[in-house]
Amino acid sequence: AEQIQSIVEDTIAKLKNEVILDGKTLNQHIAEQEKESEESEVNGLKRFLF
């Protein structure tokens, strides 16, 4: 079962680097969304504090 899990994870990791949407890989899209959500959290904190 653990072997299957690691094979699945490896396959997903490969796909995230290979699948391209709008000229970017899925990893790039994920990184951008994480960055945006971090920025909005920071902005929310700034609004709350100041």
C-alpha cells in the first residue's frame, strides 16, 4: 500500500510539472495562488492593525 502511495505521489508531482495551462505548469499556478492568498492575509492583518 505504501508503494502505491509513493507511486501515486511521484506521478502527481511529474504531472504538476508537465501539465501546462495558460503557458504555465500547474506548479507555477499553485505557487501563484499561494502567494496571492498570503498577500491577502497580510493585507487583512494590516487593515486590522492600522
